[in-house]
Amino acid sequence: MKRLLILSALFALLSVAAFAQAPTITAQPAAATIEFTGFINGSLSVGANVAGGQTLSYQWFSNTGNSNVGGTPIAGATGVSFSIPTNLTSGEHFFFIEVRASGGASIRSNVAVVRVFDFDECDLC
């Protein structure tokens, strides 16, 4: 009887894992966005879906380089869109999103590069 319970539990666990679908990103965040210090008002967004009736959750990350590996989760940035922080300084800033299905599988988007310029740098735009 004990073996039967263990086998039943193992089968149930494997069944859930076998049917858990990874999400698909259908619309990547904009690859490059230009903003100006003091006048930042843009946003980034993602489109995603998953099969099997699972629900999706979202977490935006910032990173110090042009990579979607590692990164720092942005507090409160858990929706399909993300308002670019208005306090960014001049330079390049890197963001991406991780989309997770309720079954546990996840996928990360491409990196979105936000280039922030001071107005006196506008000739570089």
C-alpha cells in the first residue's frame, strides 16, 4: 500500500510537469528607446501567452549590461508594461522581463536598451 501511494504521488507530480507549458513571448519590448533627462515619459511592454489554461506572472529587471542573464528585479514592476524610471541619468540603461507560467516554466525577453540623453547631447540622437 505504501508503494502504491508513493507511485501515485510520483505519477501525479510527473503528470503536472509533463503538461506544464512554457510561455511564449509574442511581442518583445522595444529594442531601443531614446529619452531625455528630465523629460522621461516612455514605457516598455511585452506580449505573451501560454497554453493549457495557466496564468502568467511578470517581473521586470534592470541590468548593468546588455544581457538578460542575472539582473536585478525592479520592485513593483510586475505587469505587462513598465514605466521607464524618470530619474535615469544620461547613458544606456538595460531592461528585460521574465514571464512565468503558473506551472513554473519561464522565459526572458530580449534586452530593451533605453538611451538617455541630456539636451546638449542631442546632436548624438
